[in-house]
Amino acid sequence: MPAAPPTPATEDQLPTATLAKPIVVFENVSVTFDVKPVLNNISFTVREGETRIILGPAGCGKSVLLKLANGLLKPDFGTITVLDNQVSSMREVDLFKLRERIGMVFQESALFDSLSVEDNVAYRLHEDLVPEAEAHRRVLEVLRFVELDQVISKFPSELSGGMRRRVSIARAIINKPDLILYDSPTGGLDPITSTTIVELILKQRDVSNTTSLLITHRLQDAFTLAMNRYNQQTGAMEPIPNHGIDDRTRFLVLNEGEIVFDGTTMQLVKSTDPWLRDYLS
């Protein structure tokens, strides 16, 4: 059985970052598929400017959690509030409007094979009838951010897996979202390419201060995000001085559909819970 989650800190024990405005709130959320519980009584809060890294074994409900946050699934029980909207009870037409404020990066990139990189990234802008010249300018801006403006006219089939993932990030940030959901953004990539993607996620975090939920199967990626920062002067990722840790990056660990850990990086690495220690080893 999963271990009980740690006792939450009182408000006066929390760092200032955790007292910011709630962006994503799950309250007693449960989901069952074909009589099998997938998530059981899940409750947590992600606050403005925070990066919440979601860890756990395969099949523990991580991707389901992101789909719930985006309103793609409805919970059987409980409430989900995203950007002050209760997505667990919203009409589909209202969810479409809310999703304009949410960027989504899929594990397999989910690009349209028949569209160029420019048209893939500009997809939402075209739906919103943004003038062509303005759309082109904004596409160039985000492609430069992910260092891929040179492939603007290419098609997904002409790109490597890592490049497709970077195009997916560009598409997710084209509207300057208030929330980004990353579903295993380094999944299936080699270690060097994975590091490039992590650097982009870290850059987005530190330059735009965008709230995000991020699923990863790679503990190395998780701790890289927690222990590094983006230096805007050098344009590169670097360790936080004095072995520092980014206090806006926190962890949520799931196992068998339940939360077994919700807290800071230091609380995670210092946990004495046997299951957590085995999982992190």
C-alpha cells in the first residue's frame, strides 16, 4: 500500500512562493476506468509561478491527472479548479475558451504531419483569425526562443524527434499561456536531446515565470530543473550557486493512484519513507 503523505507545513512554515495565488487545485478527486480506480481521493494545489514535477511508476495516473487539469476528462468525484474556473463542471464551449490560456506539450509532440512548422505553431492563431503578418511575427519569435527559426518552412517528417518536441513547445507558448502542461516532454529521447528539452523548459520557467505541471520518467530531468537556473546574460543553463535549489520547483509523487509525496525538493530527498527511497534510488 502507498505510504501516507507527509503532514502539510503550516502557512508560517512555507516559503513565500507557496503563498502565491492558486492556479490549479484538485480537491478529493477520484477517477475509475472499468471498475479499476485510477486516481483515489487526490488533493493538491499548484500556485502561480510554480513548476510542479509529477513522478511515479508507469500506470499510476500521471497522464490522467493532466487530462483532468485540461478538462479532457471529468472526475467521478471531487472538484478541479484551474485559473479560477471549476473545470470539473464546465461546459465544453467554456473549456475551449479556458484552453486558450493553457499550453500543452504532448509526449509524442502531436504535430500535424501535413502542415509546415510555421502552420503547426500558428494553429491557434489561425483559429483566432490573427492577421497573417502578425501570426508570422509571433511564430518567428517563439521559434527563435526554442532556437529553431531556421526550420520554419519544413514539415514534421523532415525533423528529428528532439526538433519536433521543440516545435511542440513553441506551439504551446505561442499565446503566452498562464499554465503549461508537459506530458513526458523528454520521453523517447536520447540523454543529450533530453537535456536540450529540459534547458528549454527551464528557460521558459525563468524567463516567463509560467506556472507548469510536468510529468517525467527521468529523475535526472526532475533534479536538473530543481537545481539549475537559466542565465539570461549567457543564454545558458547553470547550477544555482552554493548548491542551491529553486524554491518554485516542487514535487508530487503518485503510486497506485494515490499521492505518496507532495512537497519541496529537500523534503523529497530527505524522506525516510521506504517506498520513496527505493523509487529514488
